[in-house]
Amino acid sequence: MANPSRLRAAALTTSAVLLAALLAGCSGASAEDGDLTAQKLDWKDCPAPSEAEGGGSTPSPLPNGTKWQCATMKAPLDWSKPKGDTIGLALIRAKASGDPGKRIGSLVFNFGGPGGSGVTTLPAFGSDYATLNTRYDLVSFDPRGVGRSAPVECENDAQLDEYFQQDATPDDSAERTQLLERTKQFNAACEKHSKTVLPHVRTTDAARDMDLMRQVLGDDKLHYFGISYGTELGGVYAHLFPKNVGRAVFDAVVDPTQNPEQSALGQAKGFQLALDNFAEDCTSKTTECPIGDTAQDVKDRIATLLKDLEKKPIPGVLPRQLTQTAATNGIAQSLYSKDFWDYLTEGLEQAYDGDGRILMLLSDSMNGRSENGEYSNITAANIAINCSDEKPRYTTDHVQQQLPEFRAASPLFGDYLAWGMISCTDWAVPGAADHPDVSAPGSAPILVVGNTGDPATPYEGAKKMVDALGKGVAVELTYKGQGHGAYDSKNKCVQSAVNNYLLNGKVPKADTVCT
């Protein structure tokens, strides 16, 4: 089962899990006289990533031969007690490859989640940022609670297999009770195994970590590239430290004005739009679409498949079966990128013939499950961070009342996303606010990039972020495309505008449109 923010966040991290091994790790650091800003990072070759980071092998060098280096930065466990206990935050970097005299500084990435490991994701996408690497050290990190950075731990691999197979769209009171009890069981396991760190994984904590990181890396300003949830983290950083913002780009933008329910409803509309676009694309090609004669036929057949799976699952990745929940999750995962649409077509075609393997592999990638059955901690971290950030706690009665609106937004994903709202019910730590504060008067310009076909962070959120940052802070760029995010779509117009700002400080004209 995924909660609304969980779907919002999978983005780049899970895409890389599906298509290639996510790579990297991290190692030691030292501090001087208890002053964490004076600590010297001990950069070394990266070890293989931990199970919590997703597993795999050590990261390959960039195409230009630059090797990845890893280190651990000490940060306060509790930022209200900056000289108290510390935790280690895993960092990775590729040093700038160009003329040292033209180096700008470090460019810090957060790829979303919350819960995604930056230490594994940055190497997987490193070649996409080769132009930026000429003048920046490419840097990313596992935020607190994630990967190697004091990871939140909840349930073991066997328990998670069962957790993700449960019925996430209950139809009667018995099923609703079962879903709520299973959610409570998961949340109780988080409290049992991670009690010390759970109160300290809010986005505001991660933003303070980034300002410490800026100082330890030796930068006067934080140059930043945030994607998906990374835009929320960047907005919170800009709110807390507006004078420390350097050149910043927000891509696949979270709407900072929405509460969790509004976000979930927005996602229902976004994923339905992406499904509509997928169905139209398949049936509009000159070759025959193997999963339907018309776009509506494609969607009707998917709906029938899901109803059938609720009654009778089919073989998936043995010995597990493809359930309705796993199939819905796999379909959602495939809509994050147009590059995955062929996988979805093939997966549906096979599922209609009784073979659920491809859809289950797509679902596994969303959930952070590797082929050997081990899970990263992306789900545990995602729920812990979201529930610490988000104040509302929703009841099953409330969800039932809202189901008609969610179903109207998306016949396929509405129930799934609505019931995800109970993920934080009975969470051990109270939520901080209804939505994040990202107002940042006095900040340097922030380039905000919205994608009209984005399912996970709908396009309207980009304008909401621009307005919330405040007058004169943000400049919006629109990409008329498909999938989650814009820069990694390889669109030359988007990449040129982003690169020109990050490398040369030239902000594009407001309301620039790329197609």
C-alpha cells in the first residue's frame, strides 16, 4: 500500500531501481572542538550501497573518468540541542571536471521521496549532469532517516512482502478494520525500532542539515537542484535561510499550499491524466495497440483486470501473486516516465494472459524491493518524514466520506489514493503543520520548472510554489511534456534554460514555455 505522498515521491529513485542498479555508499568524517561547521570530511572511494540504500555494487565512474567519493558528515540529532548527540549523514560527490579557475562550488541534489537515497540516485543519473559537472562538484546525500543516515527501521523483508500485498482499497467494514489494524501494526514497528530518530526527521531538520552541509563543503551560498519532494525541501530551506540561497532549480514541483488530502486528490487527477495520455498514445499509433481498440477500451480493460485481481490474483514474481494492490502500484510506477509506457503495455498484455510478473516488478521498484527480496528503507523513511511533517490525521469515516470526490477525479486511482490518507493515523510523533512554509523574501532567484503532464506533482503546483515563495523570488518555466520532472526528459529547451542559469546565472524570461 502506498500513501499519497509515497506516490508523489518515488520518481527518479525508483525509476533507476527498475532500469539499472542504484549505486554508491559512504564513509567517515572528523570534527574539531565540537564545532560541526569546522569538521573536515574524509572523502574516500564509495563502498557498495547498504541494504537500506537499495543494495547493488559500487558506482561506476562518470563517462569522463571522474570517480565518485563518499564521506559522512556529523549533524545534531536534535537541532534544538545543537551541541548534543550527533548522527552521521551519508554524502557522495563527483568533483568538478573542468578548469579549476571556473569552478562555481558544490551543486547539491535531492531527488525526492521523501525517503530516496541521494547517495545511490546521483550516480545513476550522473551522466545527465555532465555539463553541470564542468563547473560544479556534483553532491548528494541520504537525508536523515534515509539509507545510511540514521535510517528509520520498521518491518523486516518478510513483513513488508505481506504489507504490500494487502488490500489497500477496502470494500466493507471488515476490510476497513483490517487495513487500519495493519497500518497500526506497521506504525508501531517504526516506533519500536526507531524511537530515537522518529521525532527528528522533519523537512525542517533536513533543511538545517543542508545549511550545515553548505558550510562544511566550503560554500558561501547553497547551489541546489531539487526534484519532486526535493522542491519542498528546497522551499523550506529558502524560507529558513533566504540569504544563503545561491542558484537553485526546482523541478517536478510540489504544491506547498496543499494539505495531505488536497495533495492526494491532486495526484488522483494527475495520474488519471497520465493514464489518459498513455491510452491515447497507444491507440493513436499506426501499429495496432495490443491492449485496446480505443483509449476508453484500454482504460475499461484495465479496470476489469483490477476487479478480477481483487477476487483472484494471478502469478507474479513467484512465489508471490499479483494482487489488485500490486497491479495498481505497478501501473502508477509506469506512469512516472513516458520511457516506461512500453513496459506498461507489455505488462498489461501479459497480465491479460495470466502472467503478472512485469506489473509486479514495476510495483517492486516503487516499493524499493530488490530482486533478492531485500527492501530499501524508502517506505519507512517516506512515511516517517511525511507523518512528522503533516499535521492532519484522517479517520476511515473521513476517507469514506471523501471517496466520491476521489472516484470522480480518477476511477482507477481514486480509492487507492484516498485510503492512503490513513497512513499517519496513530503515528507516534505529531505532525508539524498542515503544509510547509516556503515564503522566502530576500532569496536569490529560484527557477521553478513545471511539467504539464506530470502525474505525481501536477503542473498547477509550480505556479503555487512561485506564488508561495514570494514576489520577485521565483521564475516559472513550463515544459509541455509527459512524465515526472522535466530536466531528465532530455528536452533540449529545458536543459538549456536550466544549465544557463546554473552555469551563467542567467534566469530565463518569466513564463518561458518548452515543447
